[in-house]
Amino acid sequence: MYQFLSTIFKIAAISLLVGAGLSFFNVSAEDILGSVGLSPVQLWIYLLEFWDWAVPNMILGAFIVVPVWLVIYLFRPPLNRQ
């Protein structure tokens, strides 16, 4: 758990430093999106469309994956720790 939180903190710190550097050079998120031909509204629409597609497929897949994982978890041999 400590390693996960440490990784999240490192990513946040590096993102802050990179964002501050880009801000120093007057580069904004709109500039970067514009260079690839997107606007913030278009990006939001694409994210919502992805969400609408992904969630039902994740739920459908979970109907198979979760029971299979549960059976494998229940029938695996116990760990022999000495």
C-alpha cells in the first residue's frame, strides 16, 4: 500500500513540475489540444462516449471474470509459509 501511495505522490509531483514549466512558457491545455485538432468540448464529448461504451462492456465482462476468479481463488492450494 505504501508503494502505491508513493507512486501516486511521485506522479502528482512530477505533473505539477511539468505543468509549472509549461505555464512558464505560456503553453496551455487548449494550445496542446488545438495542435492535435481538438477543443476541450470535443475532448469531453469523446470521454463521455468512451464512458458510455466502456461501462456496459466492463459489467458484461465481469459476469464471466468474477465467478471464474472466485472459483480459482477458492480452489487454489494454501500457501505453505514457514
